[in-house]
Amino acid sequence: MKNVSTMKAGIIMLLLATASLFSIQRCNKYDDGPLVSIRSRTERVSNTWKVENYKVNNDDLTSLVTDYKETFTKENN
């Protein structure tokens, strides 16, 4: 049987650890990516992508790539 003060100390440590997780700033390789994912980066990017907005030096060049699509596969093609 555990001592009550030992249990209280364990609960306090657990609360402090949980609070510290929320105060730590995320440092990911990809800002928009999830912190945890069961799918690999390759699987998440594998899709057919359509260009909706294309800018170079704040010049809108979207009309040059109308209906342009790019397809990425899991096999890195």
C-alpha cells in the first residue's frame, strides 16, 4: 500500500509534466505538418495536386498555370 504523500507527489509530478508539454513550443521540420501521424510524409504528400495560387515576388502568375496538376506517388514518382 502506497503512502498518501507519495501518491500526492506522483500526481503533482504528473500534472507538472503535462503542463510543461503545453508550454513547450513546437519545433517541426514542417510548420503545417502534424505533430504525430500514423502515415509517413511520403504517404501524406502522395496525391494529385492542382495549382490554385502561383506568385513570384508578389506578382500573381496563377493565370499561367491554369489547370496545371502535379501527381506524386508513394514510389517517389
